[in-house]
Amino acid sequence: MEDSVDRHLARWRGKAPFEERVEAIVTRMQTLVKHLAHTKEAALAQVGMQDYEFETLHRLVARDGRATPSELAADLLLSPAGMTGRLDTLEKAGLVRRVRGVEDRRRVDVELTPKGRDLWTDAMTIRGEVEAHMVHVLDEEARAQLDRLLRRLLTSVESGRVPWDTRPA
């Protein structure tokens, strides 16, 4: 069965210096990532949430529902001022609350509210269902094999065995 990448390869065959199998694999991965991004956007739109809201709540959930603004800013690669603005918006929406430290009143933690957790859970549930539907076209053995192959590619890149700059010096 032909897909969009097959058509892409046919258009470029003989016109660009690439190894066709490598181009096919990389382009399919990129296309799947785009589909996953659209899935995330659709899930967030369905629950009425913006991406920045989801990402902040997601980091809070990962930290058991409570973190300092500086921890969240580091997780999200934001400036302290950017984090403050984001937290102001989320607090006004009732998704998080700022809580003063008991032992040190100068310390402020950000806490996920029940409303924030519910909204995050709704978005994650929709995303999970769509992602599972996408992956379950493969049987269990094929899913396990794909997982192993992707892990092998990723560990190679993360270990530095794949050079980022392959141009001659």
C-alpha cells in the first residue's frame, strides 16, 4: 500500500543526494511526529486548553502536583518573568494555586488544583486513546519490535555515536 512518503520518494528519486531507505525512514518518522502533534492540538482544543497550560500542568503532575516556580521554569526552559506570567494566568483560571511555605514564608510553591488535574487528565485521556489507536494497527510483537528499534536509534543519538556535524573540517 502506498503512502505519502512513497510519493515523496518518487518525486525526488534521482534529484537529491540521499540514500532512499534512510530518507524513507526519516521522513516517515517526521510525518508521524506531525500527526502526533496534531493529535495533541486536537485533544487540547477538545478540552479548551492551550499548549502552554497543558505543558505547565504536565510538569506539575510529574512533580506530584507541587513545585517551586523556579523548578517549573527550569523544566519548561522559561525565564522567571515568563514563568510568573504563565502562573498568573493559570492561577486566575483556577488550575494552580500559589502556596506559602510553612517553615519559610519567603518560599512559594505552585500546587495543582483539582480542576487543573481534571483538565490535564481529560487531555491525556484523549491523547492516549488516539495514540493507542495509531499504534495498535501493529500487533503486540510488531509493537515490541518497533519499540526496540526506536530505542536503538535513540540511544545511539543520545550517546553521541551519531555525529551532529558530519561535514569535512
